[in-house]
Amino acid sequence: MIYACVNTKGGVGKTTTAVHLAVMLARQGKTLLIDGDPQASAASWAAWRREAPQYEPSPTTTCLAGKAILSEGKQLATGFQHVVVDAGGRDSIGLRSALLLAQRAIIPVGASNLDAAAMTDLLEVVELAKDYNPDLDVRVLLTRVDPRTKDAAEMLEFLNEQQLRVLPTKVCERVAFRRAIGEGATVAEIGRDPHAIAEIEGFFREVTS
């Protein structure tokens, strides 16, 4: 299965989602993580992980840009059981190439008006991709949620109006995620926040079923 974590808006937890998914998939089989974001955050995480050998297994990580995400990614994918592409941060050839390569697109999205506005633009790109990749399965993950507010409920209503498949699990804004990424780890590996662990494991079950 080829997954692509995409959004045209930054700061939604896209790389955090991608690297956690890649590690959990690596426990099940040989996994490739493609960093297709110009900021190369997933590649930085992978470099930090190599410096901490206690964290394993690790996905094989490579950087691809633009059309190479589709052309080279398709070739590389043949050698792996699972592939995760981290792409986006803005509408680009790389993001569009990731949507053409993927079998399942994961859209991490926050719960603000700005996130809703960005989703409207992203959905146009997704619909264009489906013209060439009609079997693309799109799933939305609510991320960086503040449970003290009603923002998540309002965003969920908006997403349902767009007839999008929203995963039941919501990933909250938690310090554990930032700490884990900075160590090249996952929240389960640092083991400090059972709520973060439960959320990411719930996401994994839902997105792989």
C-alpha cells in the first residue's frame, strides 16, 4: 500500500503523522518513507533516528522532489511492502505527484477557519488527481485538536458537508509529539504520554483498515 500524507497548509502535523505511520508499518514489513516536502522535515527526523539506535525498526528514507515523487517513487515502491510519502505544505508539483502515486491519501487537518479555507483549495487538487488516479482513497485526520474548545466539532461538521471520510480518532495537541519527533522517535518509543500513544495507535488501526 502506498500512502501519501498531504496538505497545502503547514503546521497541521503532516510530518508527525507520516513518520509515525511509517514506523508502525515498518513493524509489519519493509517500509519506504519518501520525503517530498522541500522543508525535508521527515529526512531530518530520520537522521536523528539513525543517531539513536535504540529506536527500531526504521523505515528506509529517501528525498524526492517534484515529478520524481511519481516517476522514481513508482520504481522504488516495487521493492517495499509499504510506502509513505510526506508531501505538501503548499500546492506544488510534488504534492500533485504524491496524489498520483498514492493508493490512499491521508489529510491531516487542524480545526481552525484557516484550516477550513485551505481544505477547500486542497480538495480541488484532490479532485483533479482523481481524474488520473480514480481509485485514490482519501481519509481525513483531525490533528492538533484542543479538547477544551468546540473547534473540532465545527470542523467535523464542515468536513461532513464536504462528504469526506473522517477517521474517528482525533489527535490532540500534545508536547509528547514534539519531543518524540525531536528525538527521531515515536510517542510509543519515548513512552511518556499514554493519551498520545492511544491516539496514534487508533489512527493507525483506522487508516490501515
